[in-house]
Amino acid sequence: MSVAGERSNVSGLVPCPDCHALVPDVDGPTHADIGANAGCWAAWGQLQARAYADPGLAAVMPLAVDAYAAQHHGVEGRRQAQSVWVHLVSICAILERGRSPVEGMRFKQDLLRDDPVSAWLAPPADPGAVTVLDIVGTAGDAAGPTATAEATAAAVRRWAASVWAAWSAHHDAIRARADEVAPPPGAARRTRNRRFGPTPRPAPRATVGPR
Ligand SMILES: [Zn+2]
């Protein structure tokens, strides 16, 4: 029996395996690489839909994407590892280095350009106290936003900060990776590494030269 099944309760709620939020026990679509169950994925879809009607939420949605993706690491795999790395680098750049959520999107594209092999980061046992349900609650409903843009942005930043703190065991590695695309003010941009993670991959044998 799954962990979710063991912990289901009479109200029909089950915990998301990744963020641990109690969500409706429903059948529905999930994402191939994101680890959420159907109830949590539906809550995320609700938040995305609200962003269309709420400019304040839309402005911070790239950071919400980072928080959701990093919190929903899924199971070990190449694409899952890449996802966790790039979203944590983006959170680091935004929260610690003052970059904007839109810049974070560019950093992710830079990091993924060469489709790098990414070391799997052991996920935290505690995913942090803030989940997508807290943001859905803040952002209002289909009738329109109930919070100011500032309050919504602050809630999303709290969520991202909670996720970032949960991954503290890997902060040094993530910051080193962030140095390549989003160096701290005054620091030189690092030479790009072709592999995410502490274990260097042997360089391929050079085949260039005059022919
Ligand atoms: Zn979840």
C-alpha cells in the first residue's frame, strides 16, 4: 500500500508524497517528472489558472514554479535531477542575490542549454511547512484576487524561502552552480561546468585539429 493510502483519513484527503499537503484523494492527471499526486497537481493547476486573472500573482509565478518544482522532486531520474537543480539555482538567485523571477527563467534556460547530466540530490525528509495550498488560499478565487499584489508576492517568497531552507544540505553545491549564471554582485561569472554536481565527468577525448 502506498504511503498516501496508509495515511488517508475519513475526510477523503491524502498527503502529497512530496510536499505533504493534505489534498483531495482524486484520480486525475499528474506530471511525468514532478512528483505530486493528482490532488496536489490539481491545486497547482488552480493557481496557474488564477494567475491569468491576477497580475500580482502572474508577476511572481516564475518563482512559484521554482518553489513547486523544487518541492516536488519526484523519484530519482535524469530529468527529475535536472529539474531540481535548475529550480533551486533560480530560487538561490532570486532570494539570495536579488535577481528577478523573470531573470530566474533565463538562468534555467542557460543551465539546460547543453542538456547536462545532473547529480541526483537526496531530497529533504521535511519539504517545508508552506505548500501550494497556502498560496491558493492567499491568491483568491475565480472571482478575482483577494490579496494585494504585495501580499501575494510576499506569500510566494515565503513559500520559496521555505523550500530553499528545506534543501539546506545542498546549499553550497547550488550556490556554486548559481555562480555560473547569476554570480553575486561584484563576483566574476564562473566558467561553466558541463555537469551539475560535485563529481566531475571525465572530459571527452578531443577530436579537433587540422585535417
Ligand atoms: Zn504536493
